[in-house]
Amino acid sequence: MTAPATGTAAPSFEHLLARDDLAWMGQNTTHLEPPAEVVAALEESTRRREFQLYAPALGFEQLRHQIVDDLGLTGADAWITDGAVGGLHHICTALAGSISRVITSDPGWPWPARFAGLEGVPSTTLDLYSAEQGYRLTAAQIAAVIEPRSLIYLIDPLNPLGSRYDRAELTAITDLARETGSLVVHDCTYRHFATGHTLAAELYPEGTLTTYSFSKWLGLAGLRLGAVVAVPELLGRLTAVPSNPLGANISAQRAAIAGLTVKDAWLARVRATNTRNQETVRAAVERSGLGRMVVWPSHGNFVAVDIADSGWTADDLCAAMLDRDVFIRPGTYQSPRFGERFVKVSTSVPQEWAERFAAAWSALPTPAGGR
């Protein structure tokens, strides 16, 4: 079985997993030593053989309350899903009959438009690779294409560039959604790394679905755990027939409960490491002359580097870094229109990996035609 085509050749994750010497800086996942409480929760769940049991269909009540409290969305409810992407898939397919169009961005994340497309819902992709507009969608762009009952998919902070929306920008977008009877999916996967972040659900609670992930800030990517958060009336449209009525990974939920219990101390460590590593990456890029930082500071656990004037293509540069045992991601995965201009580097990783990145990047030659 092969993975669906994404428009670019990519290294096999299965093959990469076999490389013990690899610096994983291409998936935006956290690779630091996890909190002892999280490891203990996983071990205890295994000791009790909970892997032989199904979890509650909507997730453990304690975890659902913790997520809502973490977001500060009083009056909302949470549904625990098989990763945030599992929730996105169910939103786009379960609500397809009531959605007229999906509005998304380039660069962005291609899967929601593909999910809805399976149900025959058309999509419109708006360009945002522009310093003039802050590398984010504008309300004016959305207003030009929105129609009644649209679904606006906002990634905030934006994977893969690291930009985020301010409150005034979100207010303008949610006002459009309310006027047209449209929904907003606010993909907040990277919210824990952002400063000054605003939730669209604070502005438009009746029409916003917020997605939440444990893959990035807590590093539970392989356990596949996330959530969709919304007011009960809206969330009930999804949970009446959940995509997984047997419940999300029970051991992962135990780990997530433990992680949220120690969140403040853990996040202080992760964010400090993330900031230090982003500075290491920036210094290496600036010294080399091979590119420029696209958004600085980044509000995610990654940075994007524009290499348009370097002489490299994004895919070739990433292949050259992989030859040096550093895995980073070409923009072609998330941007058909601008992907050859940039690469993405994950930074919530051990400091030693960031230093390996810097050494490998500095060793890259300048191809003919580069500036």
C-alpha cells in the first residue's frame, strides 16, 4: 500500500524511523524528554492492561474538562479524537451536506479541502505568501469569495510559516462568517507556542470549531490524540454519530491527563528550548547567506526559511540536509504555489539537534545561480 500523492517526492517515514542517528526536524513534533508524570501514566495504563479496553466514546470526562479549561472557553465542550486530524476529517465529512464551500490558504495544510472534496464540496484556496499582508489571510480576501454556508479553515499559528492572527483580524473574519451563516474551523494546533493568541471561539462561539492537539506541545504524536472543542449545540452535530464510537487511544488519554496536570512547568521548559533553537537556526541561516527567515519571531515550534535566491530548490536542499542526517521539510508539501521558495525547520527538539542543523546548513554549497 502506498501513501496518497502529495505533489512531491518525500522520504519514507518508515525508512526514516530506521535511522537512529537522524535529527527529526521536519514534523513539528516535540522530541524532548517527556515529563516523568506522562511516562508514569503510560506505564501504569500498560500495567493495568487498559489497552484491552475501549475508552468512552467522547473521551474521559476529566480530560474533556481539562482541555476546555486550558483554552478558557467557558460553556464549551470537548470531544476527544484520534489526533486533531481525526477531528478535522469528521468535521469536513459529517458536515459536508451543510457546507457550500471550503475556504483555505496556500501555504497551509491541504487535507481539510481534500476531506471535504471527497463529499463533493468545492474549495477555494487563497494566497498568503506575502510580507505585505503579514503572511496570513485577510478579511478582504475571504469576503471576495465567501458564500452562504461556507467553512473557513484558519490555521493559527500558521503551519508552515509561523504567523498568527491578531484579535482585530479575527474579529473581521468571524464577522464575515456570522453574516453569511458560515462556520470557522480554528486550527490551534500550535497555540501553546504563540504569544498574544486569540481564540475565534471567543468572538463567534456559535459558529467556531476549535481543534486541539497533543502531538506538538506535549510530544504525543505517535499516540494520536487530539480534540474538537465547541459549544454543545454545534459539537452535537458531530458527536451524534462520532467517527470513532469506541473512543480514542485510552493510554494516550491517560498521558494527556498527566501532561495537562503539569502543563505550566513543562511548557516553560519546552518554550525556552524552542526559542533557543530558533535563534540557533536563524544565526546559521544568516551566516550562510542561503535564505532568509520568513516570519520572525515564529509563533510555532518551527521556522520557515525562504531560499528563493539561493540557487536551491526546496526538495533538493532538504535531500542534501538528509544526506547530512538532518530531516527538514520542503515547502512543496504544504504549498503548491510557493513551496519551492521555502523549507520548514522544527525547533522543539534537543539543543544538540539544532546545533547539528546549523553545522549541516553551513556546509551546504551555493549552487550556480545563487546569490
